[in-house]
Amino acid sequence: MIDYKTPEEIKIMQHGGKILADVLYHVMETIAPGMTELEVDKMAERMIRERGGEPGFMRVPGYKYTVCMSTNDVVVHGIPGSYVFQPGDLVGVDCGVFYKGFHTDMSQSIIVPGASRPESEKFLRVGKKALDESIQEAVIGNRIGHISKKIQNIVEGAGYSIVRSLIGHGVGRELHEEPEVPGYLAKPINETPLLQEGMTIAVEVIYNMGSREVVLDTDGWTIRTEDGALAGLYERTIAITKHGPLMLTK
């Protein structure tokens, strides 16, 4: 069942989302050669707590970190480790904030400075375009399928692949709520959930440079591309309002 939020609850999520966006953008700008994934994690935790939030991912049973790291062929859910970033690495950071009873969720991908990677830069531009244009589809009267179709058309139109086993989702009192928000159209648009005022969703673009197939590491968390190709991810939490999509992680 979809949990519709009141305007007051959306304002709380907007505040938590601002904490998250401020922290994540700062962290992404800080990543540089010689820095480790664990240093990114500790920085994000400290900054979230300083701003009055709680790391949302630490509320997931068994997960002890603030962020999930997606370095190069890691698609999602990578545990931060001792890996030292190298110039030209493709790095995605997924992070969540829990604030006054509500979750927000966000991810961003970058290329570590210091090396020219034209193909990686093109790859990330396509993912960001898919995110931005799909969010514009999130208006009352449209359906989840309009978001999914836009992501799929842009990503696959550029020659890349959407990961089918990992999708966006509702978000709010729980980190993962209904409805599911796939990055591809799995059934006719008119059979997907109707977008209505008060819905809060995490729109995610989870995509690979090569095959869409993924594998789970032995740690039970980290998901990688099966063929070792690069992966990218972009995610924002938004609210459906009568004035159009409201970016909560801004």
C-alpha cells in the first residue's frame, strides 16, 4: 500500500533531504586520488550527525555504514573499504538520511580527477540526463511507467543497459516503500501505478556500460557487473505535488 504524505510531512522530508544533498555534494567534491572509500564514509557520517540527521543506511539490519560505494564495476550496495581512489576511477556514492521519522535517499556518480576519460564522461552525462528528464515526468495524472520509459529510452538509446534487478522505490517512514519505480518499462504504462499528490519516491538510474547482468559478491552486499564493465547510478527523492515534482534532496 502506498503511504501518501501530508504537506507537513513533506516539509520534514524536505529538511532531511537538504541535509542529505548538502552532505553528498560536499563529499563528491572532496573525493580525490589517494583518498579511501572508508574516509568518504566517515566524512558523510560526521557531517550528517553535525546537521541533526541520522545515517539512514545504518538503520538497515546488518549494515554498519553511512554510504554505499560503487567504484568502477560495483553497481550498488558496495561496502566502503580500504580501496584508494585512483585518477579516472568512476565512483558512485549512495547515501540516506533519517530525520524526524522520515527517510530520504540520494546517489551521485563522478570521475576521480586527474585523468581524461571521455567515454566515462559521456556515460555519466547520459545517466544524469535520464535522471533529470525522468523526474519531469513525475506529474499528477502520469504513471510510474512514464518515468520508467524515459529512463529506459535515454539509457538504452545511448547504447548502455538498464539493470533490471535493481529499481527505484517509494521512500518515507521506511527506506523502501511502495510503489516500485523501475528504470525500464516492464508492462504497459496504463498498468503501472498512477502518480498522485502526496506520493514520495526515489527515482533511480542504475545502469551499466556493458551487459545489464550483475553478480553478488561473497560479502553478501556488493553487487557488480557480471562482465566487469563500468556501472553508474543517480538517484533523487522527490514528492508528487499539484505544482509538479518537488525535489526533496536539493
